[in-house]
Amino acid sequence: MRAALWLTALFAIAVASALFAGDNHATVTLFWSPHRVDLSLNLFLLLLAGSFVTLHLAMRALSALTNIPQQARRWRLLQSERAMYTALLESLSHLVSGRFIRARKAAELVISLEEAVQRRGERLAHGPRLRTLSHLLAAESAHALQNRAMRDEHFQKALAEAASREAQEAREGVQLRGARWALDDRDATNAMQWLDQLPQGAARRTVALRMRFRAARQAGQLLVALETARLLAKHRAFSESAGKSIARGLAIELIRSAHDGVQIQRAWDALDTAEQRIPEVAFEAAERLLSHGGDVALSRQWLLPVWDSMVQSYEALSLAQRVRLARVLERGFAATGGELDTAWLTRIETAQMANPRDAVLQYLAGVVCMRLRLWGKAQQLLKQSLSILHESELRRDTWLALAELAEQRQDAPAVAEAYREAAKR
């Protein structure tokens, strides 16, 4: 279609030219004293057009001649850029392939080529960023070879280059790389300093949060590590099970790092509700509080959500967790010296009657009755638990409790039998 339109336009121009020039008797007279030149109008127009084309071509030739030095400089710059990009690609290829010496030499070649361009008085628009990345690649290669002196030299140069306005985008990468190298050197303090220098947006990226998490663990800053783990879980950097496992481990470590009741309370308050409801965390906190002479009622309050979840769903806790819960509650009742806690007694009795075949609840109910000096009921519950109790340590503790009850009755044969059975476990 386009060819047909061009052909039609060409025919139209030819027809118009023929009509205009075929019957055109006009003349143009040029006076050049003492001469007079008469030309037909058609010839004059042809000469005028030819003169214009000739002048235009002459001007273009002159312009091309004067631009030869500039074109030569541009060609040299283009060749240098190609050589730099080739060396940069080689450095990256060697680095990911594990050829670290070649990677460092290729990165240094990029730097030397860029410096040669600068010495010629020319400047690349992205030169600072290119130098920053080249120094960073050389430093990474030196770090892989454990050449810390060369790594630090290139790193400082990369940091200086990244300070310019043209390379601001690369500065965050340099700081993150410095933090990672500090972590590899087991220098958690230096790593935290580099991470603290990051802008707020960059500091909340997943890669920065992972490094902060590692640095906090190395530095023993458990609360910072726990807060960072929460952010990582929110960003879905961990799977759900891994996130819960990490939070549980950090919460337990945080509680174990406390050395008195006040510190334990402060550590517990630093946990969020989901972490406080983790059974192992609640058990650890309650045990630590009781071992340091803390408030027994407070320890039971920490255990209450775990107890409620067990009562609501029998499968919510494993056997080991139910045994540990029973031991922590037993320890709390022993610490009160027999002081009556009717609320917990009611809870335990209700749970035991709802699950009469649960040996752990049966044992716990018997122990609580014994601690509250309800001797007869305690003996009945403990004897009933022996028939269904399979956990060896609980069976031993049950026989020891029966021996203590027999001592209360001054029944020497029953005491001897109970201690003998306990010794078998």
C-alpha cells in the first residue's frame, strides 16, 4: 500500500513538472557588467537546485573533516568502555566460579582502564559506580582468599568512591558487604555498627535483617535477636515452623540469661503473647522464677494459658510437655508450704475427672492433695495412677510420694516397700 502511494505521488510530481516546464517561455536575465546573460527559467531553477545540493554536500564534508578528532576520541572511549565491561564480566564469572585470583585481577584491570580514561581527560557518566563495584569485587575475592589486608584496602577505596553523589546507590551494598565480612570474622560489634549506618528502608530489608539477627546472636544481644526474628517472620523469611522454633529458642535463652526475679519478670514482659503461650517458654520462666524464690502465684499465672490449652484440647500438649507441666506445678505447691490454692485445686480436680485415664493428671491431683495435707485423697489418687502410669520418672516420684505418706502414717512396712519400688526405676 505504501509503495502504491509513493508511485502515485511520483506520477503526480512528473505530470506537474511536465505541465510547468513544457510550455514555460519565461526567461531570467543576469546583468554582470559589461555582460548580459539570458537563461530560461527552467535552467535557472535547475542550476539553483544543483548549487544548493553542492553547497550542502561541501558543508557536510567540511563538518566531517573537522569532527575527525572528536570521532577518534569517541571511538577510543567506546573501545575502553567495551574493555572495561568485558573485564567486569570476567571478574563476576571468575568470582562465582571460585577462581578468586583471576576475579581480583580482572576487577583491578577495570580500575586501571578507568583510570587511563581519566588521565586522557575524559569522564564516564557512571565512572564512580563502576569503580565502586570493581573495588568491591576485588575485596570480595581477597576475602575469599582470607587476604584481609588487601580486602580492607579495596573496601576502603570502594567506601570512598561510594561517598560521591553518582555512586550513592552502591553505598548501601558496600555497607552490607562490610557487615557480612565482619560476621565472617566473628566481629559482631563491627557488624552491628555497619548495619546501624544503613538508612531506615535498607535496614528493614530481609538481607539486612538476617545479618542483624546473626550479629545479635554472636554478640549475645538476645532481645535484639528476638525482635529481629519477629520482623523476619513477618517478612516470611522463615517458614512457619522454623520461625516458631527460632522464637522459642531465643525466648528460652532470654529467660535463662536472667539471674533474679526482677530480671526474669523483665524478660517475660519482653515477650509477646504468642511467645508467652509456647509451653517450653512458660515452663522455663516458671521454673526459673521458682528456683530464684519468686512469686509462686505469678509462676502459676504464666502457666495458666498452657493449662487452659491442654484442658481445651487433650492433644495440645505431648506427654513430655504434660509431665513437665505437672512437675512445675508440683514444685510450686511444694514451695508454698501447703498453702491452699482453691482455684488451682478446682482446676486440677476438674481436669482429672474429665480425663480419668490420664496418668499425668491423676499423679498431679494426688501430689496437689498431698501438698495441701489431704493425705487420704492423695494416697487414693497416687495408687490409682500407678496402674496407668508408664513414665519411669513419674512412677519413681509416685512411689516416693507414697513413701512420704506412709511415713506420715508411721507405717514402716509400707515405707520400705515404697522405697524399694522407687529404687527399681
